[in-house]
Amino acid sequence: EFLASEVVPWMRKNYAATGDPSRTIVGGSSRGGLAAAFAGFQHPEVFGNVLSQSGSYWWSPPQELERSWLTRQFAQSPLRPLKFSMSAGLMEVPDQLDTNRHLRDVLIAKGYLVRYAEFNGNHSYVAWRADFAERLLALIGNPPASAMPTQTRSPCLPVQRDRCFLAHFLRHPGGTG
């Protein structure tokens, strides 16, 4: 509730952030991935995109006897206007990887747009860092050609250009330097 009712309105007011849920991303890793998916589930009018890296979808409230509470909520509820970009490491503990795959399958069966990937890594910030740009691009798409710099100093190969542009843009928001 805090994100949807206080943080996002404050960001919109103070930073001219978009009010369009289809351009608003909530994301996290591990339990943060679970929290991001829950925020999207509870407030699709605020968050239209969920980025989850190795989400802890095995979690359930203490009073619940079954695991994977949030996955069951998605399975039992009407389709919401949400897109998902999810990933999990192939070296995660089995419950972590299996519950991410299960949520992916439930979301796809319900009709959600889901981009899912498994990376060669474990449950760590180093692995998530390497995967983060892919997850973002899966939600926001590639930058338009008009946003590409006319001259690039990047040593990127053509197949890497979108990733390199995003990295360049994040380092130099004005598109220079």
C-alpha cells in the first residue's frame, strides 16, 4: 500500500514521473520480486509492469498451510492489465527455480504477457545485476532508432547495440559523452 499510495504519488509530483501504469515498473529480487508481483497484483492501476528476479514465490503467510500463496491468488483471480519480466538462476535451490517456473506457467495460462529467462547463476546480486538490463528491455522494449546517438564510441557488436545503448544512456542520460 505504501508504494501505491505514497511513494508513487510523491514521485509523480516531484519528478514528473508518468501516470501511465503501462509505463510504470515495479521490480525486485528474491522477496523483493515477490513483493513487486504482489504490488502489481494489488495495484494494476499504478503498476502495469512487474520485474522479478528469482522471486520467492514459495512464500505463503504463516496461517496458510500451502506454499506459493501469490501464485494461487493469480490463478484464482481475473486477469489484470499487467506484463511480467521474470528470471531465475539455474543454480538456485530447487524450490526457488521450481516456483518461478510454476508462476510463469500460471501467468501464461491466465493470458498474461510474460517474458521469462533462466540464467547461468545463483541467488545473488551479482547474477541479478548481469540480468537486470534484459529484464528492463523485455518490459520497455528497445529504444527507438531516433533515440540512438548519431555517433557512437561504443565497441559494441551490432547484436549487442541495444544493450550497449541502454548502458550508455544510464551512464549519460543526456545521450552524450
